[in-house]
Amino acid sequence: MMMKKSLIAVLAAAGSAAGMAQSSVTLFGVVDAGVGSYKSTGTGRVTGMFSGGYSTPRLGFRGVEDLGGGLSAGFWLEGQVNPDTGTGASAGAFAFTRRSTVSLTGPFGEVRLGRDFVASYPMTFLFDVSEQRGFSQVEILGMSSAGVSGVSAFRASNSISYFLPNTLGGFYGQAQYAFGESLSTTAPVANAAGLSASAAAAATKRTGNYAGLRGGYASGPVNVAASYGQYFDATRTVAGSSYAGDFKVANVGASYDFGFIKPMGFVQTDKIEGRAGIAAFQFNTYAIGATAPIGAGQLRVQASHYKQDNTANGANKYSVGYVYNLSKRTALYGDVARLNNKNISTYQVDGVSGLSIAAPVAGGNSTAFGVGVKHSF
């Protein structure tokens, strides 16, 4: 009997030690919903509920295990949810498409594998007053419109990333490569990095691959950074025909926190080199904005200019918003934005899920406003 009790005690101690080796496993998430209205010239107006006006609604799990000697292992699984309908972002089903990574971290930095942000994307929310969400966000028009298709401005699957350690006196950086996992073929193929090929632009072993670099300096009130990304064999559609080319993204941003106001600026160039006699496509984005603490909340104002090179096409966007913090986890927010198109452009205000409207007529305007509540856990 004594031997049985001793054995049970040993097993319990071993199980306890194994449990303590896992430093933490955390369930986390955000629920964000609101009511808003869109209006487009020549299209009309739509009013209703939306999700993600301040922060993308999500549910996830993350964990870290201390391996000793300054080395740790971690995982991160995160998927989008839409509280206005109760569905997920992937064909109405919940999936870990926002992030699904495993990593090793140590004095050398971090090596991360899986689906994650592309290295050239974090710049957009680091130097955007709304952190790339809501009607006030800087629109990524050069990658999502104007004849360039199949390019994911946000994430890539099958990626390997290296992050510099956070012990370099404020310097930070990332290098990333994502595999499209394509074979050379004359037929269209699906690939993991969000790129597509057509019969007119046959896939190669590079199709769907992505390579990117990001580096910056953040210390005290200053933050300045730049990044570059290249999507191999992206697709450009012109007059109904598709041609392959390497899509290149370069951007730079800076901010300075004076305490009573934090101005910031962002510039991005999106370019795809022309082939088969088609001129190269280049789209430039310029944004300047500022945040300022007012009471228990924050005022956010921003102006953006968009221009397609060698054409009269483009747009200007102006926005203002306010976030009122009820607590560290709960906030009320509201913002309004107006986008004015030039020439034959038909861009429109974006930034939320679950509420949309058809694009305005060529050269028309797009206006949106909304109020909502966000709770994080």
C-alpha cells in the first residue's frame, strides 16, 4: 500500500513538473461590432451592422515553453470571427487563417514558420492612425485594384521568418521568404502565398513565392522604418489578357510622439514590370496623420493621396475618428471618411467586414461613417 502511494506521488510530481515546463497557454480574442453607413456616387446608400471598425474580431490561442538556456518555443493560432453574423472569415467557417505559426526564440532572435503577415505589411499599421482598420485606414489601393490581381497585401502561407532580437538598442528587423510550392507548368495552378497564374502567364517554380525585408529603429518617442517585398510571377490583367511579372512593394514610415500629439507619415510604391509590350504599372500612396489624447480617449485624423503613374487616375481621402476608452479592455469609437476619385477611378472607402456597397461611378465619391464598441479578452 505504501509502495502504491509512493508511486502515485512520484507520478503526480512528474506530471506537475511537465506542466510547469509550459510557461503559458493563453486564450485571447477581440469582439468588435458597430453600425454604419456607406454612400457612393451613382450607386446609392446602404446602412447596417458591420464588424471590425476598430480592431479585427478574432479568437486565438498562443503559448510559450521555456526550454532553458535562454531558448523558448512558442505557437500562435488565430482566426477571424464576425460578430454581426457569428461566422468566420473563411467561407463562413472558422479557420486559423490570420496566423498559424510555430517558433523558436533565443538570444539570436526568433525563427518563425507558418502563415503570417508578409514582411512588407506591418509598416501600414505601424504608421496609420487607425492601425489599418476602420473607415479611417490608409487604403492599400495599389495592390488590391487597378488591374493587379491575385496579390495578398497582408499574409502569406508557407513562410519562414527571422526576427532580430530585441536587445539591439531600439533597432528591429525581419527577413522572410514564403514558398508558393508550384511546379513549372503550362496550366493554371493554385498556390499558397495568395498569387495566381493564368493560361496566358504560365506558372513557374517561382509563382506564388514571396521575399521581403523590414528594418527600423524605435526608441523613446521616435519610430522610423522601411520595408521591401517582392511577389514572384504575379498577374496583371489588361484588356482581358493576363501577363506575369514580379510585383514589388517598397515603403517607408516615421512617427514622433510629442505627448500631446503624435504625427506620422507613410509612403508606399507598388510596381509590376510590364511584359509582352505592356507598360509597367506603378501606384504611389502618400499618407500623413496624427493622433492626440483627449480626455479618456484619442482623436485620429488622416489624409491620403493615391496616384497611378502615367495616368490621371487617383484619389484623395480624408478621415477623422475618436476612440473613448471605457476601460483597458473596452472602448467606444466612431469615424467618418470621404474618398474623392479622379478621372476614371472608382475606388471606395473600405475597412470593415459585413457591410459593403457597389463602387461609385467613374470619378465619383465614396463616403462612410460608423460607431461601434470593441471588447478584448
